[in-house]
Amino acid sequence: MHRIILFCIALGTFTLQSVSAQEVTLSRKAREVYDKAQKAWQERRLPEATELFLKVLEIEPDSYDTHLRLAQVYELQRNPDLTRKHYYKAIRIRPDAPQSAPAFQWIGRDHFNAQRYDSAQVYFEKALALFPARSSLGRLAEKSVASSKFAQQAVKNPLVIEKKSLGDTVNFLETQYFPVMTADDETLIFTGLTANRDENIYVTRRGKSGLAADRSPADRWDVPEEISKAINTTNNEGTCTVSADGRTLVFTACNRPDGYGSCDLYISHKEGKEWSQPVNLGQEVNSREWESQPSLSADGHTLYFASDRKGGVGKRDIWVTGLDDKKQWTAPRNLGPAINTPDDENAPFIHANGRTLFYSSNGLPGMGGFDIFITQKIDTAWAPATNIGYPINTVSDQVGLFIASNGENAYYTDDNTEKGNGRSLLYTFRVPESLQKIITPTRYAKGRVFDKKTGAVLASDIDLFDLKTQTKVGSFTSDSQNGSFLAVLNSGGEYAFYVSKPGYLFKSLSFSVDKDQSFVNLEIPLEAIEKDRAEVLNNIFFKTGEYILDDKSKVELDKLTDFLSKNKAIKIEISGHTDDVGSDTENMALSQRRAQSVQYYLQQSGIAADRILAKGYGETKPVAPNDSDENRQKNRRIEWRIL
């Protein structure tokens, strides 16, 4: 609402500069007073100008110019009642005058703010007819008409939501905003403003009884704590984002000695329980302008943010950057006119699924001020944005929406509530079904990586591939202090999961995620590179009874090729194994041919033939009894062993 008021002031100022040249048909006495009032106005002596303009009206009650001037003076003084009074009188006197356009626009906005959208539309249309065609004010009036029409339909078809406060435990300050969460829905991070106007980042975790159905939202969170002394300072830190695993934090800090502009983005990483000293993302990402309101992808490799830097579509735009192969942030790219408008866009939020983007804009038709919009990435392009609807969006500004990874719960800030008494509080609500249908939910895999022989936890690299598309969809690491990891998975996906660390055999896993699973728990032991150590290639696929490799096997074989290229002294045996279906002779031959198919692929990929031995074992080395389909599947496998 503050931005709307400031805009109206700018609109009034523009009108004052462009209107007063008209002929003022006043009596001599009234003209003398009017000229004095104009002089006081031009010198910004508003109380004196007000008094003199009122004297003009005592002499000439129907002076159009004077009513227009008084309305604009009262607009600057933020007196809506008297602004309204004099704008109405002005348009009654000269409804068709071009100079009445700002009056119609202001009255339209007044009705819009009071949620009288049909009346607002009438006044906006009158303003549109009077503003110059294709002018900025004309475009504003056109957008206002569209917003009035949208709002009328939106309130007739409201979304069913029931917002609930996160309770006084979380809402412990007068102002808290921009909530973000980890993918497991267990950790909440937000920005808070203290009584002495210090902006800090806070963290709270879901209590042990957090999922109990008989407990209120106020009981579900622990007492918030400052996230870290390494991050919070006596300066302001806020509007942060966190990766799905809660171990990479990007936040906004302004006017720091190492900053490049007014506000910059900083990054910190968590190992164990400690956050690293924040580092400026650098001049590739941060400019001399304003960068803020970041949103990280689930794996922490892609970053969306708002900026008013040069090269954008409008004022503040949404930009994106990503990590390259050298772990350096690339030059930010503007998301373009599909997302950005000539006005302001801010507060981007990329859902954990990596293809649903929410953001706030005041440049598109909506409920007023900043509304929240949703768009989906299709291949590499963004679909046209859609207003997410009423009453999530209202006549107040809406920014900072966060949707949980499962797509079911939303978290946001509301400062327009009777219970809040003007405070900015954190709320949650269940995402309406109409929105859930267009948000692909995600699940997650979490667990621990450790040395199989010693049990010591390991920091390792984890790559996640979509087997259907043969593309990498995420890269993660396990924590060096406790070996833990969390990786986001899109529901319905068929995944290959690779865990690697120098000095160890890489581990491959294969699994699918369905809608009934909330997460996959994985304990991952790694084998050191030693003679006779072996691993199963879990993502090698053949058609039943055949030895031709399926295309889905390429990711796994390329991983093995990469391992052998990095460990040139190693020789391996590729062994094929079957279940007990079929004759011993047939199974032995099939397993040999399958092992040779893998051997041939590796040779074609540049691995010397004398480093690879292929051997079939048929059904002679089962890892499980052949008494069920599940166990037989385990026995049908390709292994690799260090020679």
C-alpha cells in the first residue's frame, strides 16, 4: 500500500506540472488570490497554498482549477477524505476535460482499495478515455481496468483457504517475513526485525510433537534462534533462501564494506552444526545496483533473485544465475518479458520441483499492488504467468510466498489482519486443490554416507539422474561432519543415484518414487579401492532374455568409464549373473554375453581392452534365494570387481 500512495503522489505531481497552464476564468479578486496560492504551491509552502486555495473557493465555489489543485495538495498531505471531496467536485464541473483524467484515476483507485471493483472499473475507464493514447498513464489506466475486471471475477470464485498463524512462539517479534523451509518440512528459516530495527535471520525446528493432530500450530515449533553469529551482525541481514538440504544459505545484506551495490547477495555453507563465514557472491552476480530476495533451487545450483540492474525489461526484474562446472556463478540472465513487465517484479520462489516459479508483480492485472503469480517452465521456456487468485492475493501487497516441497502447504507473511493488530506475522495454509494440481510435488531421499569397513562418515558427491530422460537433475554432497544428505526427487520419477568419493568405488542405486512415498531413507556404505572389492551396477538394463543394452544404461556406463579414466592403474572384472529361470547352459551364455556387452561399451568409450575382463557366472552366485520375483530381480545383475 505504501508504494500505491507514493505512486499517487507522483501522479499528482505530474498533473500539477501539466495542468496549470490552462486559462483560469476567475474574477480579478479571485485571480489575485489564486496566483498567490500557485506561487506558494510552486515553492512547496503547502499550508499557505491550502489556505489561499480555500479563499479562492470562498469567492468562486465552482473553480475547477482550484478544486483540482486542492485535491492534489491534500493527496500530497495524505488526506484521503479531502482529496476525495475535491476530486469529485472537479470531475462534476468538467468531466470531459483531459486534466480530469488523474482525478478519475485516483477515484477509481479509491474504490478499488475499498473493494468496490465494479465502481472502480467505471472510473478507470473514464480516465483511460482522457489520458493520451499509448502514454505511461494511459497504460496504467488500461491495466487498472483489467485489474478491476479480474478482481470482480476473482471475488466471485474465491479459493478455499484457511490461514493459521504459526503462533506466538514463532511470531515473537513485531515483524517477521520471507519464510523458507527445508525439503523435509522440519526446519523453518525467516527474517525478523527487532525493536531496535536490526534485521536478522532466525531458525526454528518442528518440535517432537509437531505432527500430532491434537496440537495447535503454536505448539509445533521450537523457540526461534538466531541462525548464526557468523551470519547475523549489527547490520541488517534478511530475505534469505536455503537449499533443500538446509546446508546452503543465500541472503541479502546492504551497505557492507565488501559490497558492490546498495544491497548484495551473500552465501554461507553449513557443515555439521556450524555455518561458514558468509562470502559475497561476487561482481558477476552483484552489480552496482540493488540485488535481493534470492531463491535457490533444491540442489543449490541455480539462483533466482530480484534486481534493478541495467539490461532489464522494467524497473525491478527477476534474474537467474547458476553454478558452472568450476562451481562459479555465471553471469545472471534476465527471465525476459514472459515474466518481467515494465513495472516491478520481485520475491521469486522456485519450487523444489525446479519448474514451478512464483513471484510478485505490480505490472500485471490483479487484486491491487503486488500480487503473486505462478508460471511453469516448459522445456527451457516459461509459460505465461497466472495470478494465483483471491484471497491469497488481496488489495494489499503480497510477497514472499513459500510452497512446501510436497506442494500441500504454503507459508507467507500477512500484515493485513485484525488479529495481528498491524504486525507482520507468519501464517500457513493448505494449498487449494486447484493449485496443487499444477504443482508437481516432490519427495526426497535422505540418509548417510559412510566407509563400509570403518564406519567413518564420508563427505561425498551425489549425482541424481532421471533415467527416462538420461539427464542429470541434481547434484548434492553429504556433510563432512556427519555424512548426512538430502536430495529432492520429483514424484513419479525413475532415478539413478550415484555416490562417489576419490579413493572409493562409486555406488549406484536405482529406485522409483510414487505419490504414496514421502521420502526414501538410504544408508550408503562406500567400498575403498582395494583388490576384490565389488559393486553392483544397479542401472544396467537389458530386455528379458536378451543381452543388448537398453538406452537407459548409458548413464551408468558413462559413470564407470569416468571412474576408470580417473583411476588408470585399475583393472576390473565385469561379471554377469542371472536368476534360476531357464537352463543352466542358457543362463551361463546369457550372463557371458551381457558382461561382454558392458565390456564392449567401455572399450568403445576409450578404456583399454586389457583393463577389462568379462565373465559370466549364470545362476551360480545368487545374492538372494530364487523364491520370489523381487529376489530373482536381485540375482539378475551386473557387477564390477577390482582385480
